[in-house]
Amino acid sequence: MTPAKVRLTFPSELVRRPVIGELVRRFDVLPNIRRADVNDDVGWIVCELDGSPDRVGKAIAWMEEVGVHVDRLEHPLES
């Protein structure tokens, strides 16, 4: 399995919610955070999501449902 490389952008209402923790518990997906920047107004994380393709797909769909903007990346250090 090749990890999915993504940039996650969190709007202000989600900055304090433990979305990454929920992701791990709900979908058994392991994030490898490569870069991040978080403040009171917005946050973003560039990471690799490791897990079965089905679980990673469901995890991404769930994040989009709760309001996280997900961009798929070619290179893990893109930002």
C-alpha cells in the first residue's frame, strides 16, 4: 500500500476539534504529518495517510463531510 499524500485545511470552527485523533480511532488510518501550521483562524497539515485503500478513502470522505478541505498531493512536501 502506498500512503495517500494530502493537504488538509481546517476552517476556524474545526481548528480545536481533534479531527486527526478521530480519524485514527474511526478508520484505523495512520497519519504521518510532514508539515503543519495552525492558528486560531485556520490550520493546515500536509501528511501521508497510511492504511488500506478502502479505509483511507472512507477517512477522506468523512473529513470532507465534517468540513475539512482535502487536496491530494503528488509529493509529500507540497504545500
